[in-house]
Amino acid sequence: MTNFTGKTLSWALVDGCLELALHREPCNEIGSQTLEELERFAEALDTLSGEAGASGAGVMIVYSTIPAGFCAGADLRELYRRSQEVAEPARSAGVRNFLERIHKVLNSIDALPVPTIAAVHGVTFGGGFELALACDLIIAGKMARFCFPELRLGLIPGFGGIPRLKRDLGNAVVRDLLLTGRSINAAKAQAVGLVSQVAAEGQALQMARSTAAQLKKFDPATRAAAKRFIKPIPYDELRREIDIFCELFARPAVEAGLRKFVESTEALPHLP
């Protein structure tokens, strides 16, 4: 399927570039509906990407149409509500199932033989940050900010963020982002090697499309071989991340943190 429009996202194949647009208000929080549509996208990737793709997608871009930012992460209100609907062990089993499903989607994006670009702006936090990390390149608007706020809830990132960040950056940066929960701006992200290009505000998608046009000039088989060589996927650590997240999620402190978030009257209570 070369074109799709859902409730939370859409995609289209344009001039050999597969563009995935996130459009769920208020800031593309990833809940069950988004996950289902991301799974549908992952299934479509098999026929849209690489040399075997009938339509020949040579590059993939993911971006947001929401002014607030790229993605604020997991839908914590839905997570809390669902956690209150069932008791253990069904609660932990449900969380594990969700994580395994989102990992499968992000691993599919990570392993694509074609180059992938995240064009981000504004809030790029938690699960949204993890989605961007699954891509080969991150192009950021100058006002973009990156953060892992999960420790504020008694959790760690659960969508594959730690293993992918460790793969791409030095340990000092990884530990600072994870343990402090502080956000960094686009300029800092570029300085440490997280972001490849910084665009003027509102121009990240245009810069991503220009970069995609350059990437499409090269031989697909050569690109795929180069990507496999320079971007190994840390499957063992990704599975361990799920285990640790599920262990932490069962603690009373997490339920208290989620309740505080849900009951807060602040606009973004979990963010720095």
C-alpha cells in the first residue's frame, strides 16, 4: 500500500521517498491506536522498501505535522488507565506485550535496507526520541529538544532508546541524558553527534527531503551494504531493556508517578 491515512498517522510514496507523517494531537503520544497504525506501516515496508519493493522506495522520512513537536512519547494517560483495569500478573503481561510490539516496529525501521531520516522539531521526548533514534539520520529544527524523562516516573526508556543511544553516542552523553532527565537542544545534540543537520525553524522536513534526494543518487545495494556495516542492531540489549522496564513497572512507585502525572493540572507535568 503506497498511501494510507489513519487516525494518528499517514504515509505516502512520493518520487521514490516514503514519507510517514505523525498527526495525533496534542503531540503524537504513542498509545494503542498509534501502535496499531505503526504496525500497519511496518507491514507495508516489506513491499515498499529496497530493491524487492514493487514501488521502489529508496528513502524513508518520518516527521510530524503537529506544531508542538515531533512526539512527546508514550501515551501515559492510556498506560495508567489500562494498568488500573487489570490486576497482576495480567497488568505486567499487557505492558510486556505492548513493548514487544513497539520494539518489533522500531526494529523493522532500524533494519530497513534503505536510508531513513527523522525530521524533528519541538518536543522530541521519550518514545518520540526513541522513534527518531531508530532512523539513520536525525535532522532537527533549531528549536527541537531531546529528553528521556522516564526516571521521573520511576522507569527507564522502554522503546529501545538506551541500546540505540549507546550504539550511537559516547557513554558520558548517554548517562547524562538518562540519569538527569534533562533536555538538550538541537545545537547541543549536533555537537555530541546525535543530530546530523540543524535546520531553521520550520525547515527540517524540507532539509530532509533535500538530503533524501542526495541519498537516492547512489546504488541501492551499496547503500544497504554500508548501512548493515555501520549500524548493527543491539538485539540482546533491546530484549534486556524490556525485562528491566517490566521489572520496574511492577513497583508501587511507578503507579504513584503515573497517578501524579494523570492528576496533574500542569500542561506537561512529566517534562523538564
